[in-house]
Amino acid sequence: MNEIYVTGHRNPDTDAIVAAMAYANLRHALGDREYTAVRIGAVNDETQRLLERFHFEAPPLIHNMNTQVRDLDYDRPPALTASVTIDFAWRTINEGRLDSIPIVKEDGTLHGMLSTGDIADYNMRTINDHRIDALPLFNLVSVLEGKLVNEFYVETDTVSGEVQLALPQNFDDPALSSPDRILICGNQPEEIERAIRSGVHCVILCRADLKPEWAECDTGTCIVSTPMSARNVSRLLYQALPVARICHDTDIVSFHLTDYLDDVRETLLKSRYRSYPILDESDRVVGSLARFHLLRPNRKRLVLVDHNEAAQSVPGLEQAEILEIIDHHRLADIQTAQPIRVRNEPVGSTNTILASMYQENGVVPSPSMAGLMAGAILSDTVLFKSPTCTKRDIAMAERLARVAQVSLEELGKSLFSSAGDDKSAREIFKTDYKEFHISGQNIAVSQITCGDSSQLLARSDEFLAEMRTVYEEESFDMVLLMITDVLLEGTHLLYIGDDDVIQQAFSSTPQDNRLFLPGVMSRKKQIIPMLTALWG
């Protein structure tokens, strides 16, 4: 539960992926090992090329921040194997002040659940039922703290029979000599001799003097000696059975660490058990869950980079605890329950802010990390041609390039060398895709940045068809696609929505749901503000 996730926005671009990795790396350098970079979307081709160039793996993918069983302070009682004695299980439950404990197989997977009620019910049944079947010798000797007198006894590994005390008034009872007996004797040599000669299945000697010849007994009688009194033996004998005999092992309600609390609550409403086993990904028992554990669950902890808008963030954000936000976009709608650290600066890339944070903390990124961050700045500022680009972006990129010993010009060309021509129109459209809520209007804006837009423009009809599907299925007010050409220093804009809105926002007349916007390179500074001004 100490893990802190660092993530960028949905459909992450290079800046978002690298920012998460760079911040987690900075925290590690400062001794905070619990920070973990993650992503909430697929890695696009541009980002993948950059990661491969500097020998990094993409951060692991997570799907949501919903609270799971693993986030709870659940109990971790001992998990006993099915072969342990009822006596041992009872002492374990009593010492731990537990209501129940999980019983496991040899491989750690679930066998059943044992509760105090199961033990009490079994004890009540032994009042009238004096028979014990297939009691393992190992268990018997352990519970009675005794030893096997005829240690070479090999007839069987278990004992069975009616349990009976050898009282003086019963000496003449022929039943005492029946083979199908577990006979409890005191220091009664004559009765012991008679029982052995008769082949009684098991004789338990309570504080009795032992005769040497009993060690060589070969009549089929198992002889056990114990320092306990006959009274205690008569009570503990029944507790020597394996817990597998009495534990509940059918229709067990269990949960996995990955189960979500919403689903767990629904299941608990239909069940009345006090405790439920918790299993890991290999179905091994790791703990137990009770209803009160759900009252105050621990929430996942989260640092947001390169965004601060709920619609762009990880699903289940409302169930997480946001610790920090590092961003370079407009302030949006994310709310927190307590004050947090927020660093929001008007620069062209989140990695520019992170480079400053490395510098402020006296940490020099490794050459590989520096190259990665320099590439992210180039990506988000579109080779410094975006109007969002500042002198700080350029200065930090140059500084990082020197650490990484790379050429910014060469690095920039490699970033935009391909636009994913081998992918479907929907895959390309969803690569760098964001949703915005502006004055009651819901819009989606995707951006593709490339060095040559001709091949993408040839697929305009495909893109428009996919955009219309998104527009209709998700009830957007407008859907836009920016095909930003670095060499032309402008954007081909495709859209589905109101023609008049586009014409008023960009002072240009569209034709067939498309138009070219010279000088437009930035979604956040040249597209969203124009629509905001129009609708606001």
C-alpha cells in the first residue's frame, strides 16, 4: 500500500509518458522508492521509437484507480494446512482472538474455512458419539504430548475405534477387550496386559509404569504413553483429528486481491459469513476479509503529470488520493479533499518543468533519461515551432541534449519520421486524443504531428468516417482532427460538427469538413482557446 503511481493522461503522448518516468526517476534519486511510473493508454509509435532509442521499457499499463481488496487493511491470520490438529487450530484461533481462519492445501491454495462455531459444533457432537475413525498417529502422539511405546509398530498409520475408559468397575466388561477399541488406561498393568493380548486397536497409557516387553508388542495393538491424566486424554483425544474433518470446504465465498470494492460489497450483501478468504493471482491464501474492513478503505495514491482534467485522467480518479499535480495546461476541474502540491507553469512541455525540478534538487539525470526528456520537449513543442514553446523549453532541451550527447536536430527528425501509415484510421485518430468540456459543450480533439502530411491527407475520408462514428456514438458536440505538418508549419483541420462554429472560431471558410490553418501548431494554445472564446 506504499506505492504511489505517477501517470499522464489518457491516450498519452510522448510528453505524458516521459514526464511520468522522469518524475518517478527523480523521486527514486531522492530516496523515495515508492513512486512508480504508469500509463493509462497505449504507447504511440513516436514515443515507442524514442523509448527504444534510449533503451527504456514503457511504463506498465493500468486501467483504473478503483479501490481493490489489495488496498484494504485486511487481516493476515495464520493459514493452517488441512492436516493440523483441531487442538492446534483452536489454540491458534484463541491466541489470535479470531473468529475463523483459512485452511489451505499443501500448495497454499484454499481448502476451507474453520470457525469457532465449527469447533463448538464438533465438540457437542462428541458428547454422544464416542467413535473415532482413521485418527493419524502423528496427530494422536502430538496432542497427548506422548510417545509410541512400541515404536516399531507398522500395522497402520491411523487408529480407529470406540473410545472407552478402563475403569475398575468395568474390568470384567468383555467390550474392553474388543479389537475395535481405543482404550484409555491408568496405571493398571493387568488390564493393559489383557487389552494387548486381545489385540485392542489402541491402548493409551496415562501416567502408567511401562514394561520393557510392551516395546516389542506385535499383537497389532498400538501403545501410546502420555504424561496426561485419563480425564484430560478423554477430552483431548477428539481434538487430535485433522481440521480437514470439520472445516467448511464447500460453497466458500472468497475474494482476490484484484477484486474491486464495489463488487465485493455487492457479494457481501448476499452472504452472512463473518470472514472471507483473500487469494492472490495464483489462488494462494494471503489473508481474510471482514465487513468492517470496508468501512475505511485505503485509497490508491496518485501524482498527475501533463494534465489536470478529470475527463483526461484515469478512470476511478474519484476513489484515489491525488498527492501532486505537475502540468503546463489550463487549470480544469479536478478537486481534492485536502491541499496538495501543484506546479503549473506556462511552458511548452511538462518535461521542461521536470528538468527544472532536477536542477533545483541537484540531481543530474542519466544520459539516457536526459535524452528521453529532450525528445519529449521537442515532441510537445513541435521542434520549437509551437506557439506554446518558450525560451525555457529551448534552454532546457539544449541542456539535456548536452548531458545525453545527442543532436536536437537529428533527434527531432527521428521523432516525426513516421505517422503510423500502417495503422487503421481509428488507431491513428485515437493515438493523441483528448476530450474537453467547454461551457457545456463536449468536444474531442486528436492531433497527429508529422513531417509530411500528404499520405495522411489522402486518407481524409477514412478519418472523417471514423470521426462521425465517434461523434454519434459518444454524443459529442464537435470532433476535430489536427494533422500538423512540421515542415509546412501549419495544421490541416478535419472536423465533424457545426460549420458556422469552425468558420467563426478560425475566421476561415471550410470546404467538405476540412481547412488548412497556417501557423497553427498547438491544440492547447490555438485550438481550445478559440473555441472557448466562442462558446464562453
